Amino acid sequence: MSELENPHYHRKVGYAMIMVAASLAAIGLIHITIGENVLFADEIQREKTAAFEECKTNDFVGDECQKYFKAGNTLEEIPRLNPDGTMDEDIMEITEESESVAESANETVAIAVGSGTPGCEETNECYIPYSLNITTGTGVTWENVDSAAHTVTSGTPENGPNGNFDSSIIMAGATFDHEFSAAGEEPYFCIVHPWMTGIVVIE
Ligand SMILES: [Cu+2]
């Protein structure tokens, strides 16, 4: 009896076809379930680029555009080669302009790396700079460059929050903005780590 005449051979072919059909169905299912999500990250990137372009058109006016001034976080700061291998000179010029606008509109305080462990208070380096001098109407951005969560809460660890401003928890890598409209001194601290203190002096 040749193999083709063997009834078990036909059964094998049947099984093989079922396997092929099942594989196709599985591929179809995978496409339906994650096919959209494959494009999800791309979608986010596209939205961010669109947001950046919009900020650029409006000369970076507005709170939502401030984030593009961060060092290393600006598309403009990335030197890009043109297809012919040359580099655009005016991209560099725009970068310099943007940075000077950012400096006059906003001050930045870093929430220091490792400030979640006591010790930074000995050299007043939990918030850097510890003391920030600004004029009224200046916005201040606290950047949590630490890996722990912190707060920027007006008041003192001794007397507690005074209610003037409170960031609530700022996660690692996140920021908090506050604009100071009245002259005076605003001491602040971290509710999670009460050894962390800083002060804003508004003139
Ligand atoms: Cu803290």
C-alpha cells in the first residue's frame, strides 16, 4: 500500500489543514487585539510633535509650552542634518532665543538627588538653590530630578503648611509650577521629608 492510499495519511493532511487554519485565526486575533496598540506609541509621539510645533508657532507663550525650555528636552536643541548633509544654521539661533525667553519668564529650583535621605539639610542643598530671589510675577518651576517623590509646601516643618501653595506629591521626574504675585518671603518644605526646606524671596 502506497502512502497516498493509507487512510492515516489523509487524516494527517486534515490535521495539517486544521493547524494552518488555526494559525491564521490566531494571527487574525493578534492583529485585532494589539494591532491598534502597535500604533499607539507612534500616535503619542505624533501628538507631542504637534504640540511642540504649535508652541513654536506661538513663540512658546503659555504654561504648556514652558516644558520645552528644559535643557536637553527641546527638539530645537537636537542638531539635525539636512538630507544633503548640511546643518541648518538658523535652528541654532532659534534655540538661543528660546532659552533667553525662558530665563526671563521662569526660574527653576531642582529637588536634589538623594534629598529623600537626611543630610542635604546640612549644606542647604535639598532644594537647589536653597534660597531663590525673584521679582513679583515670576513663575517658579520645581523639577524633581530625584528618584523619590517629594512635595513643595509653603510653611515650615515646625509650624506646618501655611496654605499659600502646595504642590502635593511630585513624582520622580515631574515638575510643579507656582507664580509669586506678592512681595515677601515664602519658606517651604517637603511634607514627606521634613528636613527638606527652601525659601523664595520675592521683591
Ligand atoms: Cu521630599
